[in-house]
Amino acid sequence: MGSLEKFNLIDEPWIPVLKGGRVVEVGIGEALLRAHEFARIETPSPLEEAVLHRLLLAVLHRALSGPRCPEDVLDWWRKGGFPQDPIRDYLNRFRDRFFLFHPEAPFLQVADLPEENPLPWSKLLPELASGNNPTLFDHTTEENLPKATYAQAARALLVHQAFAPGGLLRRYGVGSAKDAPVARPALFLPTGQNLLETLLLNLVPYTPEDDAPIWEVPPLRLGDLEGARTKWPLTGRTRVYTWPARGVRLLDEGDGVRFMGYGPGVEPLEATHRDPMVAQRLDAKGNLLVLRLSEERSFWRDFSAMLPRQGGKVAATLEHAENLQGELEDEGLEGRITLRVLGQVSDQAKVLDIRREVYPLPSGLLTPKAEENLEKALKMAEELGQGLKHLAQEVAKAVVGERDRGHGRSPYLEELTKLANSLPLERLYWHALDGAFPRFFARVEEEASLDLWREALRGAALEAWKATRRFLGTGARHLKALAQGEQEFGRLLGELGEEVRT
Amino acid sequence: MSPGERFLDWLKRLQGQKAWTAARAAFRRSLAFPPGAYPRAMPYVEPFLAKGDWRQEEREAHYLVAALYALKDGDHQVGRTLARALWEKAQGSASVEKRFLALLEADRDQIAFRLRQAVALVEGGIDFARLLDDLLRWFSPERHVQARWAREYYGAGASEEEKKKEVEA
């Protein structure tokens, strides 16, 4: 064991926060004790944003043994800060467990993981290219692997422990690893005007019994993890927030990290625990499934699926933030809240996309009127979207001409599908609505919001149709297809109008 | 008043004169020549064109419409566009639709021949003023005229069919 105790995450700067318009890095202690001074955690990576909040929340829950009830949170909001002494005491008590490098208990790592067969540290992040990851944003290769600073490595470690998708591992007697706790779901993070408000908005009431974050339990050794020997039920709020999904040991090179020892982590056992940042929806068979992000659609299109109206469950953070907002408004305090939806889009072990979508959080979202409006609005949008999809197929059919379809996957059908998919109709429509939705959503509980939305739908469809006209060109076949399509298009817009009156 | 309507006035006045018989013969005969290239038709069109400043293809469009007007014996029906008349003629016939589509694609060399075919095909008169107005803008790169013709042709179809459905229901 060569490395000494080094880089304590409580004191060393590694959490990027926005302060007075500039990004500075702070440790856990400063982030919590001076949270009101920072606008927010500021990182280009949505996954980092999520895990850094989760870590701070875990410390808060434990240090404050709560909040036991929403009144506690309101109290801290009014006072403009957390109780300082319990946080200081708690951090002092567990200070030894927050070293990034430590001979016995490195933070969220396994001290005796061998250095043989090390992996590049970039394996921790889905957005850095390595192995057979699809290259999302980066062209790092393993040959020219840059050295990570300690701060970078610490953040990457957190991201990996929370988001690593399951897949082949083949190390230390474990063939394949399971998903990390939030590898698939969309995470709901309501955010306020500063970091203090944001943390309070996500500090869902909590009972500290039967739960312990990773730094409150004895450090895991390779012997515990070999052959997936350690299995924990996936339950307990701070346990899940600090879940050791993989065995990792960052290898110190004196001024940074290039490689790490890597192996299995704790295997999660199914439990009824619900992560406060995760929402659920009801599937066709009546099962509750976690709400995920999807590659080809923006998240707002699934917004109503998690509402109680459709049998879903909104994220506890969202419900908590809504309640808090209501209380604050009653007291005349301003609580302007935005909602961030964070997460990755994955296909089995491959991460396809990383998302951060930002929406205003209207104060009356969880009222029956707002739910009804939202449901109606999304239904209208989907129906018109379906109509436009069908229209694109009809236009394509008219351009290609009717022909014998043949059997199965005929070249004719393929040509048809290709042409229909190349038309900008559906894509532009949804794209325009991506821009319009936040405006509607901010006013969702108002009577006039549906009219506003209907106008947005009409505008989006018209723009998309105009672009399709320009796209398709002016050959006779194309003019014919467009002339026929225009009829259908007029009918679609007409249907939109009718729903208003009912 | 559009250029088409002004020219139609001119043709109507010509039709009311004794000279019409000779003029009509000359116009019909001119269809065998490229538009504006048949000398005997010139006396009946040039005086009108002298009042304006026309480009070559616009001159040709006037000659062409005059010849088609003569072909239909001056049967001018306000509001009945060629596209609509063709759709009425077609009644689902694929060959008429094919000709209509060919007409939409016609370039400057083909337009006279295809228009003549199309006009000969339809029964009854058409709106010649609109026809001239459209021909004057036929070669604009945006092809708005052709797009409108397509709408008139296929649009007429759908609305008639819908009406039929309504009657049946």
C-alpha cells in the first residue's frame, strides 16, 4: 500500500460552483456551510450535476438526522442556512472516510484492489471515448489518455458509481455487473435561486434509522466483493445515494490519475425502495416502471405519464418542491423553481446520450386542473404528431407512386419509409414544440394555457409543412403529392380546432 | 385588371368583328408553328402587344393563348381553370392525370404542344384570362403556378369525392 492519505473531499476544492458569475471549486464542507453564497453547482456534465447534489444531500440527511418533516426545511429556508454545528461535527467524525487516496478506506473505493490490469480512468465516464463506447462528445483515445486531476477523478468516480450501466465485467469471479442505481431512470432535480435553495428543495423528509451511507459502514475489501459475495438490498436513501456499484481504486501518480484498479462492486438486491429523484409510470399491464429518457423524444412528451391521474408516481423531490413552493408563496416568500431532468439514454451496456432538460416548475402542477390540462395538451400534441407522421407517409407514397408492394421487406416499402423519414415534417414539428412547451408548462394550471398550446401546435405544424414543401421540390409528382397532402393537413389542423370547443 | 383580362377583352372585341373568321383560322393554323412564329396571326396580336413592353416568352404566351382561344371557338368561362376542367375530364382516368403531370413539368419547348393537347382534351370552355396570367409566370423558379394547378386538380378531386360521400351518407 504505497499511497498515503491524500485529497480529502471535505476540504479540497473539487465541486465546481458558480459564485458571483465565476466558477470556483470547493470542498463538501464549504459547499454545505456556505451554500447560500453559491448560485449553483456548475458543470457541463448533467451526470456530474446529479451525483454532486446526491452526495451533498446524503451528507445533509445524515448530519441533520432529517429533515423529519417539511417544517424543518421551511425553517432552514427562512433562516437562510443549515444548522452549522451538526454539519461540522458530522464531517469531523467521518473525515477519515473522505480521502480520495487512503491506505485503508479510500472514498467510495476498495483499498486492496490490485494494480494489475488497470483500466484508464476515462472508463469511469460514458462521455469519454474508450473501448467500444460510442463517441459522444470526445475523441480521447486510450493511447493519448490525458491525466485526470484529483478533482476530475473524484467527480468521475461518483458518476460511475451512480450511472454505470450493467454489462460484461469478467473480473474477480464476476462475469457481468448489474446496473448502478440510476443508470436508466430520469432524475428530477428541482433547482432554486442558489445552492442552499436547491438542496432544500431536494431534501425530502427522511428517517435516519436503518440507513447508512458508504462512509458509515466498514470499508469494503476485495475479499468482500470477489464472486459477488456482498449483496445489499437496494434500499435506504443515503445508501443508494452513495452506492458502491463497482470496485474502483484510483491509482495516484503524484499529480493526477491515469489508471485505476477495477472490479466488481456490491450487487444490488431488488427492494421496494424508491429513489426520491425517480418517477414512475404505469405500463399497459399495470406495473409501475421507472420513467426513463428516450433517445428520440424530449422528456416533456412523457410528462403526464408520471402524474397520479395516469396512475404514475411523480418523483418525491418534485412533490416536495411543489409543497415547499406552495408554503413559501403563502408566506409571501419568492420561490421561483426550475426543474432539471437529468440522466443518460442507454441501450443495455451502451450509453447513447446524456441529457439535461430544463423546465419551469409551475406552482400549481399537482392540482387536478393542471394535471388535466397537461394531459390534454400532451394528447393533442401526440395526436397531431401521429397525424403528421401518417401524412409524411402519404406524401412519400404519392411521390414514389403506387406500385406492387411485393412480399415482406420489398425495396419499394424501404424506399417509401426512407423518403417519409427524410421529410422534415415530424422532426420540425417536435423541435418547434420543444421550444414552446416550457411557455405552456409555466402556465399549465391557467385556463388560457390550452389555447396557448393549441396555437403553438398549429404554428409548429404549419412551419413543418412549409419546410416540407420547400424540401420536396416542385417536380410534377411532388406537386401532386403536396396538393393531396395539403388536404390531409387542413383536416388535421381542423381537428385541432374542434377539440377546443368540446 | 390583370394582363390576362386585358388581353381577353382584346380577343373578345376581335371576336365581335367581321375579321374574326379570318383571325380564328390564322390562330388555329398558328398552332402548327412555334408560338408567335406564324406571320398571318401577327396582325391580330401585335397591335395589343405594342402597348406594352414584353419579353420574348411573354409575347409567345399571348400568341399561344390566342390560338387556344380560337381552338375553343372563344368559349371563355370565367373561373373554370384548365386544371379543374382536366380533373372533370379525367374522372379517375390515369391517362388524363399523366398528361396533366406532364403539363406541369413542361419547359419552354414543350409547353405549347402539351397545352394544346390538354385544351383539346377538355370539354367546354375554360378561363383563358387566368390561363394567360398563369403562363406569364409559368417559368418563375418557385413554380407557384404549377403548385396551384396541382392543388386545383387534386383539391377539386377530394372536395368532390367528399361531397359525394356526404350525399351518400
